[in-house]
Amino acid sequence: MKKVAVLLRLLKKENETDKETFGIKQDIIYALKNYNVNYYLVPMDTNLNDDYDNIIEMINMADGVVVPGGRRGGSKMELDIIRYLYDNDIPTFGICLGHQSIGKVFGGTKQKVLGHMARNKKYVHYVNINKDSLLYEIIGKERILVNSRHKNMIINTNISVSAYSDDGTIEAIEDKTKKCFIGIQWHPESIMDDDNKKIFDYFISRL
């Protein structure tokens, strides 16, 4: 059975007395349970510089990696891990913050975004997909409705951009030369309609 590694970041502490813990939204797990794969969670403690080799060892046991959303990310360790995934052609699916980190690896700049925050709504805005992109090949549509619950975005990157929102926000990036190397700004795991399930289907098919 194929194996998927899901990277975990430290959660943001609400106050100084809170212990630092790793976490992930359950939607990622629910989405992966739709497929005949094993998944395991890989804590990524960016405070331990000597932990990189251990994380890479765990990644190498997987057939593909999900770099999920979260509140804390974009550290040098995370960017080095993404570069390793890219250089070794390990199927990679970046979501929200994971998407932004992929963009940063390829020369991107991240900044705060105004609007787009609607945590409890399934559909918030449209995304326009380039017809010559892999994402279009996967979904088969030029325009889809998505959710939105991000506080940051990438405003440029050297990797191929495959989709924008109506206000020009970069919504998807990719490299068609790899087995699967995709970043998505929205949260497809929280929708899993026909369009968004196709993205997961493709990622799983490339393991």
C-alpha cells in the first residue's frame, strides 16, 4: 500500500503558559481516508536545526508528501525540505501555507492579504485556471468556486502559476515536469466536491 507523509508544524501558542504542540486540521486526514493509502504524520520542529536528517529519513519512507496549511511556517528548515522534495521528484501537494512555502522556495515573496477570510463558508470566491496548466488538465475547467481562510499570499514566484483569483491573488502553482508538484492557496480538503476531489485523485495517482 502506498504511503503519504503529512508534515506537521508547531501550533501557535495562545499565551506564554501554553505548551508547544504539533497539530493539523482533521480535514486533511478525512480526505486521505477516501483513498487506499497509509498516512503518517511527521512533526517538523523548526527549533531543532539538527532534526532535518530525521525528517528526511521519515520522508524517504513515503511515496508522497502533503505540506498542509497552518499558522506558523516558512522557516529555513521547511524551505529546505520542500527543495529536497522537488530535487528528488517526490510527489508533493502544498496547501495554503504549504503552497506559500513552495512559492518562497522559488524566489517568491509572501505578504499579508486583506479579505478572503471566511472560515466557515464552503465557497467564497472564484479561481481562474490557465488552460495550458496541469491544474486545468486535472479539473477540466477554467473557473471554479473555492473556499478561503488564509492571512498571507505569495505575490510573485519563479515557479509556474496556474491559477489566480479575480483580484489577482496567486491561487495555484505547479511544475509539470515533476511527477506531482502542486501548491494550492485554498483548502480543497475542506470542500472535496467533484473539482477539488480531482486534485487529490491526481496526487494519489502519482504516488
